[in-house]
Amino acid sequence: MRKPTPRSPVLPWTKPPRERTPMKALVHDGNGNIALQERPQPTLQLPTDAIVRVTRSTICTSDLHIMRGAVPHAVPDTVLGHEFVGVVEEVSADVTRFKPGDRVAVNCETFCGTCFFCQRGWVNNCEQGGWELGCRIDGCQAEFVRVPFADNAFTRIPDSVSDEDALFLGDILATGWWGARLAEIEEGSSVAVIGAGPVGLTTMMCARLANPGSIIAIECDPHRAELAKRLGLADRIIDGSAPLDEIERAVQDLTEGRGADSVIEAAGGDATFEMAWRIARPNAVVVISAMYEHDQALPLPRMYGKNLVFKTGGVDASGLDEVMALIESGKIDTSCLISKRYPLNDILEAYRAFEAREDDCLKVVITPWE
Ligand SMILES: NC(=O)c1ccc[n+]([C@@H]2O[C@H](COP(=O)([O-])OP(=O)(O)OC[C@H]3O[C@@H](n4cnc5c(N)ncnc54)[C@H](O)[C@@H]3O)[C@@H](O)[C@H]2O)c1
Ligand SMILES: [Zn+2]
Ligand SMILES: [Zn+2]
């Protein structure tokens, strides 16, 4: 009998290590200064990590809050940015759902998926995470980024969805989705959204899916208010720069004298917290999506008898496959938010134009380093 030929051992295939040339990254110092620096490329650190090559990122208004030193838990000298899509470059041993080469949208929140809070969907308060990327650990305004708990953080981008169509999923679209869900919108009800900035507009997009009777947008920037109307996101618009009494009356006139059934505050202005509870009808739900730079007063004696439910805080950005499916089917389209594109080389200019709302800028897209 012939002896079987010995087979050469099958060695596990390992990807050759990436060349780790320094990368470009936008870093803030916690004192209002940002700078484009050279940083080492991130490496895998934990078994649940992945490295993503950023193909599109963007600037969020929350980055401006960090830059101004108004986010207490933000860590200086961190790479900014938490809203992005990219291609998976490397994965650690415990990442099972994704592999190098996959196109992914990344949640702005890091979450373990198993702790007390994660089990209830409250991933913003994950005991091992929360808003980490671009806040407490290096974020996405760079060429590469390390993403912890990658299996939870990623949403696969279908072939038919472009990077730009998926770009806002992990942050402002997740926030719009979350805010609209928290607002307990009933079919035929009235929803008031304060602010028609990027978050206000995604909120209206998601609120619309619940089939309310009317969406009232309150906004002081006439271009943004008009846009909300033109896109069919708002049915009625109210000038947010009018005196509060007038705004309150205008909402009452549109809601049979009662006030709005649901209010979502997505402006974060000086007077918009007070506006939110004043335009709400008794027993309404008031959702605070905006991030304030100053404390707000809760004047309970003046509110007495209104019996409001307030829901506050940072988005619980999870369960986003459902929202990706809405993008894929064309039911949600955020392309209207994109005003300008800049390569990473020009990100300082992009910050300037975004913060100044130059040429009615809503969102800027950061393309890779050229
Ligand atoms: N909850 C979250 O997890 C989460 C996620 C993303 C962003 N945010 C926050 O949401 C807020 C909105 O984000 P954005 O990118 O849309 O910001 P933005 O500043 O572009 O939009 C806010 C809008 O509110 C309008 N506004 C200001 N004062 C007003 C007033 N008195 N009446 C009516 N409208 C008024 C502004 O004109 C502006 O268009 C920011 O504070 C941001 O940090 C929160
Ligand atoms: Zn954000
Ligand atoms: Zn957790």
C-alpha cells in the first residue's frame, strides 16, 4: 500500500502588517485651538477592536462644543470627530461580524452590548463606553481610527448605498431617529421641532415616518426654515427670532389652542429650553436632543399643572440596521444636508466655513487626504 504523501501544515493566513507611516489628524487642545498634526497610525489594542480607514467624515456641532471647551468630559489632545464611514482595515480576534474590506458606517457611541445599560438599549451610558470617539479617545477626523467593540459599532453599508448617503447614520441621523422615537409621536398628532439645523432636519425626517398630522419647525435662520418647508420636512414654519409669547401663540394657533403634542428641542440656543416647554401642550413629551453650553432653568412654579414629561440627553445610537434599510429603500435621504466637500488637508477651512455657516452651510463632508 502506498504511504500517503505528508501534507504540508496549513498555516493560518495573516494579513501582512500595514505600513505604519504617520497619518494626518485633527487635534484639539481643549482651549479653543485645533491643529492638523501628524500622529502615529492607530493599532489594535483590545480583542474587540477594529481599525477603519476613513473614507468620509464630517464635522458635528458637538465638535464645536468640544473645541470651545464646553464638553466637560472631553479629553484635550484627542483627535476630533465621531461621524464617519469607512472601510475595515484590520480586526482583532473577537470581532466576528466584520472583516477587512467591509464598508461600514460607525456609531458615534462605543458600547459593550452586555452591561445593565446596553441590555436596555441605553448605550450612551454603557459601563464600558458611551461617547468616546473624538471625545475621550481618538476620533475620525484622521486617516485611520481605532474603533472599540467593533461588532456593535458598525453598520454594514449595502452596495447600493454610497458612502455619503450613509455618512450621517452613526450620529445626527441616529439622533433624529432616537429623538423622534422618544417623542412618542402618534399618528395625526402635532410635532414641534425647534431648530432646523442638521439635527433638527434629520429629526423631522424621522418624525415624518410616524405619520403625524403636522410638523411645525421653529427656526430663526430663514434659509434653514425655508429648506425644511421646501423639502416637505415641515408643514408649517415659525420664525424663532420672534418674541417667545408670539411663538407660543403661533404654536397654539396651529394646534387648536392646546400646544404641540410632542416637542423636540434641537437648537440648543439661549431661549430654546424655555421655548420647548412653553410650546408643549399639557401632558406632552418634551425631548431635549440639543447639547447646551450653559445650565438651563427649570421654573417649576411656572410649569405647575402642565404635567410634562422631559426626556434629555445624548443619543442612544444603536439598532441602526433598521435606519440603514430606510436609507437603502430611499425613505430617508440625507443628501440635502451636504453643502460642501473638503479634503482632510483643508479641514481647518472646513471648520471655519461650518462654524460661520458660510453660504448657508449645513454640513461639510471631509474626503480623504490628498
Ligand atoms: N443628543 C445628541 O446625542 C446629539 C447628537 C448630535 C448633535 N447634538 C446637538 O444637537 C444640537 C443641534 O445640532 P445641529 O448640528 O443641528 O446644530 P446647529 O447649530 O447647526 O442647529 C441649531 C439650529 O437651531 C437654530 N436656533 C438657534 N436658536 C434658535 C431659536 N431661538 N429659535 C429657533 N431656532 C433656533 C439655529 O439657527 C440653527 O439652525 C447641537 O447642540 C448639537 O451639539 C446632540
Ligand atoms: Zn455629533
Ligand atoms: Zn455596555
